[in-house]
Amino acid sequence: MAIWFAVLCSILIARGQGLPAESAETLDGKKVDFPGALRGTVSVCVFGFGRESSDKATVWLENLSADGINAWSVVNIESTAAPARAVIRMTMRKGTPATLLGRSLVIAKDAKTWKQLLEVTKESLPVVVLFDAEGHIAWKRQGTFSGAIGDELKAQIAALGTR
């Protein structure tokens, strides 16, 4: 009963912020309530909306995780035909380091809403999003991994820690 209440609360909180509540699956096969699972900690999600951006999202995830940042990749494959989604998941699983499989989420709905919320301008580029402990978007940038954006992100994380 408590689990259902927690899931319902996280869905209502996500909806109140305008964030779609999704059922996601990690590349190691676990079901995750997204973004509800992020609540309670400062988290970074790197969103991808296509094959080209998902490869770049993995680069971000590797670098952020190496720096000890609570990071996740979130790849939305809604635009891919349903029969091809299993192949995409397998390809992603093969291209992702084993240590990051549980931090790599795949979702297959609400792509249009996510793109609007994240202000996606080029689907070929990932969007790096910082969520505060309440699950609100605190900062976001679109682009490939770079030291400059990484440093800006770390400064934003530090600023959240001092609030």
C-alpha cells in the first residue's frame, strides 16, 4: 500500500510541475518511475531524442559518472517504429559500459512534451538537465560534452548544495 501511495505522489508531483510521469526501463531491464525516482537528491539527466544524440548522451554519462555526479541518460525512442525498439535497446545495451546500464533509461512516449520542456533545438544533440532535490528543473543546456559546459554544470550543482 505504501509503495502505491509513493508512486501516486510522485506522479502527481511530476504532473504539477509540467513534467510527464513516465514508466522507464533501464538498459539492465529494471522498471523505473521517471522522473519520480530522482526526487530526494540532486540529479543530472542527459536526454537524447534519436540515435545520434543517444551516442552523445552516453559520452556525457560516462564523464559525469566519473566525476561522481548522480547522472542518468534518458533516451526517448517514441519516434522509432515499435518493432525496431527492441533492436535499438539491444544496440544501446552493447554500446553502454556495464557499470552504466542501470543509469541508462529508455522511454517511448511524450517525446513532443519533453522536447518542448527542454527547449530542444537540434535532435542530434543531447540536452543536459539538472534537477534539484524536489525534482524541479534547475538548469539545462543542449550540446555535446565539453569541459566548459561540464564546469558550468558543476557550478550549478554546487550552488544547489548551498541553498
